[in-house]
Amino acid sequence: MFTNNEIQLDILKKRAFNLRWASVPDGVIPLTAADPDFPCAPEISEAINRYSSQRYFSYAPAEGHSFFRESVANFHSLKRNVNTNPAHVLAVDSAAYGIYMTCKAFIKKGDEAIIFNPVDFLFKHSIEANQGVSISFAIPLQPDVIIDINELEKLITSKTKMICLCNPLNPTGKVFTKTELLLIGQLAIKYNLIILSDEIWSDIVFEPNVYTSIASLDETIRQQTVIVTGYSKSYGLAGLRAGSVIAPNDKIFEILLQASEHQSTVHGCNVLAQVAVAAALNECEYWLKEFIIHLTHMRNICVDGLNKIDGFKCLTPQGCYLVFPDITKTGLSAETLQKKLIEEAKVAIVPGLSQWFGERATGHIRLSFATSEDIIKESIYRITKTINKL
């Protein structure tokens, strides 16, 4: 199912933007934005075709269609062990907007929110766009090393309103343990903090690691937690712009709905995206399971291949289809290496710059391996050949 023959490069070169095939020069392999090269499951396109054939594209409810909200609630209740009421599910146009909207709802000028370091830039951007202050919590770069909860608590002040959790963690691929999550949850209760739980990567977890939603641990913790998730990573639906925000109760849902501006029609999740997500959650578990099997193999090829390159040290991610090798021993900065790889190896990567992932990303690069074995092996070969010339 996930072979090189499944990838239609002619289409990707016309449609796959955001640093990917349509954004890079001909001949360059983009291991950049975390977006699969594979087409989505057929059930998803079939569901869109059925809906479209009736030729009505009317406005959806501000909260999202009932079929969407029920599919999301059923998934979280059954697969994440999170007691989820469909009435507390809000359809949004992406997980990115869900993060921004949640910060808008709970962060006022001068408020502080704790973000992990390294982590994707969207937390910091969303906090600061709402005139808040992002407080960086340094965590180990090794996915299997436990975070220091005492150091986390030291960052909490009277201005702290939120802890932002990305689990699994982009870019390191860490999957947080139940023990770590419980300690974070207990801090949120102790200091009455909102937990913004970004769970967009929660499907992409490699055995023997097991994903746990922080909202599943304890009802009191759940009442402090807003779950934000999306469907681009798991099902290849980035361009449909679909996400979910799950509130723990009526009060928080109403705050989020007002912050969304959906009722004014300024924002909202398009109908076809909701149709696609419902089909993915209801019909495509088999596809996702096969995808994880394929990704496990790609991860192992990446880690083994990169660790054979002089100056590279690549740890094994527990989740996410990303690797985050340390390249400091090459003697090159991440930006210099990025330029060299795209010009000489014809491989595009994401440099570990502070504006993308925080200061602790320095000396690293990020590569996505959500592609075929042939493309991954060719990429590793090209990178190796280029580094060997140094």
C-alpha cells in the first residue's frame, strides 16, 4: 500500500507546497514539512465525492456538523479513553488555528504560558500574537529521558495561565509517559492552569511506546485540559484544513466558541473537510495501521543511515514521523548544512533554528520520513555522499 508506485510525483509537484515538492527546484527531494507523500485512503475521497454529487455546499453550524462532532467524540472516548461529549467538540480549520484560538481565549496581555523547548513554533507564535509571554521550559533532547518536574514548577508565577503540551513532541519524537503527564496535570490543578494539549501527532507512535492523552488520566485533570488535534499527519489531509478543539465542559466550550469567531462567519471549518475527517475516523483505521507499520520501517532506515554519516548523531524517535539528528560534529551550522544539502545533495531539510523550534534546537536538523522506502534510501545516499566530501 505504501510503496514508491503509490506516490504520484507529477501531482505532488503541482499541489504540494509549504516547502514540499511544488516549492523546491526540480530534482530536489523535500524531507521538510510533515505531510505524507502518499494519497489518502480511498474511503475519504469517496465520501467527499458522495457529498459533492448532491451539489449543495451550504453553511455548516458554527460548532461543526453533528456527524463530525460525533465522530470525533466517539474516537476520543473509545481510542483515547477521554470521556468526550459531542457538544464539547468544535470543528476548526486546522490544529494550528485551534492552538491560536485557545491562546486567544485564555491569554490576556502580560499573561504567561509555559512552552517546552524544543517544540514547534506555533505555541510561541500564538501566545505572543495574543500579547502573552511565552516561558521556555528546557526538556531533554533524548526522547526516553524523563522531564524534571521540579524545574517546570519553578517557572510558574502568579502570571502563569497555561501549560502548552505537544505530545508526541515535534521535533524530538518524545512520547510522554503516564508518570510525566500525571505530574504535569497535578501542577495544573495546584496552580489552576489550563493545559493546552496539542495531540495532532497522537496516532503516530511506534511500539513499544504507547500514547496516553493527559485528559484520560483523571477527571480533575480533564477539567483543566483543552485538546487540540488535526488530521493532516495521520490521514494526509493538510490542504483540507481540518482540526478539532475539545473542551472539558460547557463553560470552557462557550469561551472557546466565542474566541473562534465562528458565529460571525469570519472563521470556520469547511464542510468537505468535516466529511473527510468523519470518513477517516469511521472507516480508515486499517489504513492508519498500515501507515504506522510502513513508518516504523522508514524510521529505522533513517536512524540507521544517518548514524553512519560522519558528524551525525540521530536518536530514535518514539513518535512523529520526524528525525532530529545532531549535526554539530560536522563543523557546520544547521543553516549552512541546509544550504549545502539543497545545492549539492538535492535534499531539502528543516534547520533547527530557534525561530522554528526554540534555542535547544541549535545544532540539529529535522527530516520527515513520511515517504517511500526508495525516496528515503536515495535521500540518505545523497546526504552521505555530500557529507563525505567535507
